[in-house]
Amino acid sequence: MLIRTLVTAMTLALAGSAGALEIHLPPETATYKPSELPGYQLVQRNCMTCHAAQYASSQPSASPRAYWEATVKKMKKPFGAQFADEDMPDMVDYLVKTYGAERGAAAAAVARPAAATVPAASGKDVNTLLAANGCMACHALDQKVVGPGFTEVAARYKGKDSVAAVAANIRRGGAGKWGPVPMPPFSQLSVADAATLAKYVLSR
């Protein structure tokens, strides 16, 4: 009976220590291929919150436009990706011309600037900026969602020149600072608008 009790205790102790094991994944380094097509910024912003950029490059290179349309629609429903219906045509156009059957067509096309799809909101208030750039799809005020909560960011960057540092990170994006999921760049934001967002985050 004593031996059985000791074996049971050791088994429970080992199970408890196994449950405490932490696994740290390497930061995401893959990126989508840069393009002047308006869908490039949209794909950067909307797709990398859920999966790596390798997903697009691993699809069949001869995939036609209909394939990419079905893929983007699938990400929204049933998978629940948070992007607007009006973003979808530009996203599909970028994907098929960069990774699919229409590769090479992008160079011949008269491309609109990427910022035309998500215009810089110079002088707009912080609530407008948060909504226009989908900030709350990945962040919350005081808890981690996909990215860190604003209070955690404020705590890390508390000090001199923190507004400039956070504003630069918003415009550049990055990976590895807060976990394996990268933050896409929001280079379409003006320096002033990025600073407005940074001040709001740091005030939490």
C-alpha cells in the first residue's frame, strides 16, 4: 500500500511539472512581397494577424483569380477574419498578381498608390484613427488579444521620447517584440497621425 501511494505521488508530481513547460516559438520573419498594388497594405494588415506570409507563397502558382477569391472569402466566412467586404477585391488582385496565375500583370498595370485604399487620416481624432486602421482587431486596452494590451505597451515605453519610439514602431511594424505574431507596418499613416495613436496608447 505504501509503495502504491509513493508511485501515485510521484506520478502526480511529474504530471504537474510537465504542465508547467513553456514553449517559445521563434518570431515570424516571413513577409508578403512588396507591391504598389493597393491590396498589398490590406493583405499586410488583414492576413498576418492569423497566419504567416508563407501561406500565400505555398499556394499553387497557377491558381486563377477565382481560386484567390474563394480563399479570401473563406478567411472571412467561416473562419471569421476581421476585414471589410470592400477590401476583398484589392486583396484578391494583389494575391493573384503576386502569387497566382496573373504574376507579371502587376508590373504592366497602372497601379494606384497603396495609401489610396487606406488614406492617411491627417488631423483626425484618435477614435477615427483607431477605427480606420483596425487597431482594436488586434489590441485591447488592458489585455493581450493578438498583440499586447495598450497598458502593457505604456508600461514598457514609459519614459523619455516614448511617443516617438511607439509612433515609429506603428509605422514600421515589426516582429519578435511581443511574441511570434508580427505587427504589419502602417506606413500609410502620417508621422502626426502615428504620434496621435502613440500618445493615446501611452496614456493608458
